[in-house]
Amino acid sequence: MPKPILSYTYDKNDTTLLELVQRHVGAVETTADTISFMMNNKATLNEEIVAQLNALSSTHKILSHGVGLSIGSYSGYSEAYLALMDELYQEVPLYWHSEHLGYTTVDGENINVMLPVNRNDECLAMICKRVEQIQKRYPIPFLLENIAHLLPDYNCIYSEAEFLNAIVRNTGCGLILDVYNIACDVHNFGFNMDDFLAKLNLDAVKEIHLANGSIYKDKMMDIHSRAVSEDVLQKTKEIIPSLKNLEFVTYELMPEAIPSMGYVAIEQELIRIKNTLEL
Ligand SMILES: [Fe+2]
């Protein structure tokens, strides 16, 4: 099994940071929504970041990871996000693209939070149909990511693992396993991580996400603002040998956290992850 490649989120026009991180990673993950801005009432990608990603693509893999697709919205997924994805797909050679299994809009209104879908048959059919549409639109692999729950779960027919497995079985899409998101669910709702991992189709996991956030009113929040906790890193180390198709481990840090964390700490964190996980 080839060693997984370390990857880092790159969503801010910051060439100093890019030069620093590219020495430690083999891939960068960018978010079309985050590197875009509004022009003439239409979202468009930041040209400078696109040029930087293009230049980097000769030596590094470029992954796309969206947040605004809202694949789980009953009223339909976001065409505005797909327009951005169209632009990114045309402009930058992408290795693959991914999104979260959740929704951020209801009846077209942004709810400013990402919520998980109700895991029933109706929703399964809806998600699978949309995954297939996306796979036809972009002939590169598409992955879905498990998200953290902010609210107690629905009374679902399928467990988290069963639902992800069914989507993979029906569509052939891959999975991103966000270990920090699972850690949030363990902390906030007593989610059973070992049971989830025992039931999940681990062969479908092609990427791992690592992050850390903060505790707010006893709840662990899915904010990508800090160095990865030792618990999450050690759990990831334990899981990796069972992921035979794992290609990337991405350290997620939101652009707003870069000044407070600082370049030196970001570089140290990449080295720490790489050494601990033997990437
Ligand atoms: Fe993630």
C-alpha cells in the first residue's frame, strides 16, 4: 500500500504560506466557495489563487472540497456552487472533488450552519441520484464527508455507517473520513466511534480530514482553528492501517485562523502530523 499523502487547505491568497506549506505536503485542498467573490451579482473565482493552484499542479495534487453544494436540501442542490465548480474544473487540473453529506439551505435560504440529512430511504434515493448527476457532470472521482452533528439526531432508519455504505454501494463514490467530526459527535452526543468504524465500508475511505476547534457551552465545535488534538491524531494513527485505499490526509485550517496560529505553528503542525502518521 503506497503511503498516504499529506494535504493542507489552501483557501487564502497568501503566497508566503503557500511556499512554506508546499515543502511539507504533496497536495492542497481548495474550496471553490471560499476562493470566490461576488462580481456583477455572480460568484467568480479569485484569479490569483487559481493561477497559484495551476502553477502548483505541476508538482502537487490539487483537491477540491466544497461547502456550499447542499446536496441534502430537499429543494435541490446549489446551482450557484456548481457554477463555481464548473469554473474550477475548467481552470485547474483537479485530482478529485468532494462535499459534505448535509445541507446548508432550506427552500433556497442559507441557514448559516451545516446539518445532517435524515437517513431514510427517500433521502437515500435523493442523495444517490444527485451524486450520479455530479459524477456525470465532472468525470473525476467524487467523495462525500461525514459531518458533525450540532443537534440531536433524527429518528433515522439507517445508522450513520449503513447510510454511507448504501450511498457508496449505489453510486461508487468515495468517502472522506473526518476524524475530528466524529470526535465532536463522541464528545457532544456519546457517539460510538468504534462501532461506526467497525460497520463502515473502510475500503471506500480515500481521504482523512484532521482539524480542531473549540469548546462552546460544553459542546465541541466543528471549527478548523487549532492544532489537532493528541487524541484525534492517535486515533487516526490507529485507523490508518485498516484503510487500504487511503490516498490523502488533509489538515484543515480555516483562513481566519492563519494569523492567530501563525506560519511557524502551521509548519510545525504539518511536520507533527507527517511524523506521527508516517506519511
Ligand atoms: Fe472535514
